[in-house]
Amino acid sequence: MKKKDSTGSLAGRSALITGASAGIGAAAARVFCREGASVTLMARREKELAALTDELRADGHQAHYVVGDVSRSEDVARAVETAVASFGRLDAAFNNAGTSTVPAPMHLLPEEDYDTIMDTNVRGVWHCMRHEIRAMLETGGGVIVNNSSTAGLVATPATSPYIASKHAVIGLTKAAASEYAAQNIRINAIAPGTTRSELIDFWLQQNPDMEQVLLNAAVLPRIAEPSEIAEAAAWLCGDRASFVVGTTLSVDGGWTTR
């Protein structure tokens, strides 16, 4: 199908989205394409990536995918190289890939859970930014958005490695933003509240009473849809956010106002 003409906020730009096979990442792929971007999608699950890529192409958008794990530097490098080879440059990146485990008190959590979370959520963001920044420096700049969480701003019980990892994402964001803003690379983070996802659905199936607890924690008493988070990431990647740098945008229904 012929590529769609677009006058959206990301028109003519090449964007990389990690964790794109489901949830916020898949929603971001659709929103970024709607706004005119050509997208390179990265995740570990090929079946879901291929289906999403086919959907986007059928709707007239330019999309490619790379199967990979953000905790592996070579996989991230391959995704960035694919974006540059396919679309000539990398203008924007949404580093969305992340993971968690079933909540448990700190003294009962296995070391393997800590390692898995930190490798994906922190090392993964670090790998992504390093490779993305290199590509952006070659073409005069770009925009990066890292997905943190309200867990990067406040603490909740029984999720200590996740809390630590998401605080670290905000720290990495601030450090990189201050280092590269003068070279025309804007770097920010978003902090979603409770958002509909496979993980949240699994948790709620295991503990149905938790849903009301989550609803009571926010000023807007509902769970966010992935597209609502994706819209915030797309805005930060566009020119309308041109003076926003080094910040963490809460998209949490008022969770952090409590």
C-alpha cells in the first residue's frame, strides 16, 4: 500500500520503539505512525512484532522490526543500525522495554529476580541511549524518551528491585540530558501510573482485591490505557516539547499527588 501522507507532529522522522510487541510499546508504534513517523520496532517476541508490523504497513505506514533483548548491547546496536539503514537516520527513540516480577518482601526475593529486573530496566536503557546517541550525533540531534514509572518517584511495598530500577532510569535520564542537550539531543522520561498490560492483568488475576487498591491510589480512579501513555511519549518526541529536557513527566492519573 502507498505510504500515507502525514502532517503529524512526527512527520518525516525515524523512530525506534523498544518493548514494542505489546502494551505501551505496541500502542506507541500506532501513535507514532499516526503522527507521521517511520518506525523500527524492537522486542523479544517475533510473532507479535511481525503481526504489528504487518498491521502498520497495511495501514500505509513504514515499519520494520528487529527481534532482540535490550539487555544485550549487540541487539540494541542492530536495532539502531536497522533504523538508520531503513530510514536514513534516527530522530527519536522511546526506550519502553521493561520487566518486573511478582511482588514479594525484599528478604524473600531471589537474587535472580533482582538481576533480571536491573539488566532489562537499567542496563537496557543504558545500552539504548548509548547506541541511539551515537546515531543522533551523526545527524545533528534527536529526542529520547525513557519509560520509568511512578515507581521511579515514590516507593511501594514488596517491589524493591523494580523501585530501584525505575529510580535509576530517572537518574540516567537526568545525567544524559545534561550531557547532550548542548548537542541538540533532548532526553526525558515518563512515569506512567497503573496501565493496562499483560503483567497488570496477571497480577489482578492472582489478587482481584488489588484492583480497588490501585484505583483508590489515584485522583482519577481508573487504570490507564496503553495509548494514553503512548500519547505522552509522542508529545515529548515532537517539537511541541522543544523546551522540555531532563524532566520526568508523570502520566499517572494523579497517583503522585496523594
